[in-house]
Amino acid sequence: GAVVSQHPSWVICKSGTSVKIECRSLDFQATTMFWYRQFPKQSLMLMATSNEGSKATYEQGVEKDKFLINHASLTLSTLTVTSAHPEDSSFYICSASVGGLSTDTQYFGPGTRLTVL
Amino acid sequence: GDSVTQMEGPVTLSEEAFLTINCTYTATGYPSLFWYVQYPGEGLQLLLKATKADDKGSNKGFEATYRKETTSFHLEKGSVQVSDSAVYFCALSESGGSYIPTFGRGTSLIVHP
């Protein structure tokens, strides 16, 4: 089956620093990847849709200057949390569709737990 | 807009008990329906799916039937194990649209030996 990896699996950083999270599709090409944020004991909140070779589409209320998304290749999307603050601490999950937006099944990465001190 | 409603948890069961987690949905079109499972500290894994009315999705002993008349997709398992302890998310995605899923809030399942 389709495998999506994330790196790092967890990261601790100081307030004001930037953190980059990588999402890779290991055995398929993903023209579209998705970034979610999950707070403890809550559902996933879609942050943005990442499109290879073009700008990401952000959901309402998500600051695009704070959460920078780059989808430079068909197998890699990155999320950079800029000038992180404690309220950005969360579990970040990416996903990818094998057929981009034309298929209904997403494959999720294992998630990255970000703690900002 | 589309929405998914799941029963609130946690659901606490003894090993080998019967499991039902209720899920109902609201959608404008003809969605595909999914159950995802999230084990502690991990991302989501697709558990099963159904793409049209009366379809039954099944995997690892879990089953769910797409009921259009009741707009439901309840998850069932005949005999749960301790290793089934996890959070279960019901989700839908609309056909003919962006296929970005709409998730329910998740239901935590705790199975005791």
C-alpha cells in the first residue's frame, strides 16, 4: 500500500525559532498533499492543501505567512512553522492521495509532535 | 455543508465484547465513507471504506455498512481485543468535488483485559 513518512516524529524548540517538517510519499507520486493539525483529543483540522509546483491553498483562519508550505517535488512537501510560539504546539499530520484530488482515499503520515517552549 | 457526527467516547469494553461506534453524516451529494484508526502517538490509518449505498467495508474483523436511508455508517466488531484500543474517526468525502475528507471528532475505544 501507499506509504507516507514524516520527519521529524517529534521536535522541541524555543519560542521564536522556526521548525521545518517534511512529508514524503515513499512509493508513489503525490501531486497533492494535505497538512492537518490535531489538538489533544480532538479531530483533525485541515490547514492547507499543498500542490506540487504551485502555491498552497490555505483554509480560512490559517496564517499562510506563519505556516509556510513548499511542495517542490512529487514526493516531498514541507511545512515550516515560522517564529513558533507555545500556542503552535500541536500534532501535525500530512496526507497524500495517490491520484491527487481525483481519488477519495488519503494515506496519512505518522505525524510530528511539535512542542514550543 | 458536509458534516460527520460520531458518538462521544470514551467507549470502554472488556476483551471479547461486541463493539458498535455510531456515525451519521450529512452530505449534499453521494459521498464515500471511511473509518480511520489512530493508535496512540501515531497518524491515521485507513481501516475501511465504502463508496456507495449498501456497500459493506470490512477489515481486521471490523465492518461498516453504508446506509443511505439512515445516513449512517456505524462501525462494528464482534469481539474486541486490547490491541484495538485507539481513537476511531468516521469521515466522508464528496465525489465530484475535491475529495478532501470531512472528519468526525473521533471516538476513543479502551479495551480492558
